[in-house]
Amino acid sequence: MAVACLKYLQTYIVSRKLINPMPSRQAKLQEDTYFRVMRILQENPDLTQRELAEKLGISVGGLNYCLKALMDKGMVKMKNFANSKNKFGYVYVLTPTGMAEKAAITHRFLQRKMAEYEALHAEIEALKREHAEGPDPFSPTSTV
């Protein structure tokens, strides 16, 4: 019974697109951008779009698209705030949903970066071993 409930829940979550079971490279990049935007906004909610775009190294149009997507998903909202340094008097704040999603994205981000680190570390170690063994005798440039 428990297995059937779990299968139903997994199917429901995937069908409702609450999670993507196998995210593409583009989806991972998008999630990384969402993570970076939410992380900066949590620390500095009164940044202008231009300042935020500069911090992220993306265009203002790209940031606007990202912020709109985050607002459509209910993760970020725009609030009027008279004391904002932003000349339009608004700030971007994370919603409770946004804070929960940021925590989940942070976990996935760390897992992905640790896997990348471990793969890179393994490749570096393999290259060090190859280099320590000397030149490849079958290489066309070898003088052996």
C-alpha cells in the first residue's frame, strides 16, 4: 500500500511539473540563475534591476525575464517601499514559497557542484598520474 501511495505521489508531482525528474542542461542553468537571483535578493532586496543584472553578469532584459518567472511562480514579489534606494520605490522580496524553494535549490546546487568538483578532481589526478609516468611511447611525437 505504501509503495502504491509513493508511486502515485511521484507521478502526481511529475505530472503537475512540481519537479522535473531529469532536468536538462538548460534547466540546470536556469535553476542556477534563479538560485543566484534569490540569494542576492535575500541579502539586498532594494537593488535596482540594473544593479542586480550587473552583479549577476547578465543583461537587464534577461534579469527582467527571470524576475517575471520567479514572480509568476510565487517565489518573489515586488513591494512598494518608500525608503528604498531604488528611484521607483520598490523592493523585491522572497515569499515563504520562495524561501522554501531557495532552500531546495540550494541543496540541489550544492549536490551538482560537489559532483562537478569530484569529477574534476578525478580528472586532475588522472592527468597527474599520466604526466608522472612519462611520455606515451605510442604517441606520434614520442622520440622513444
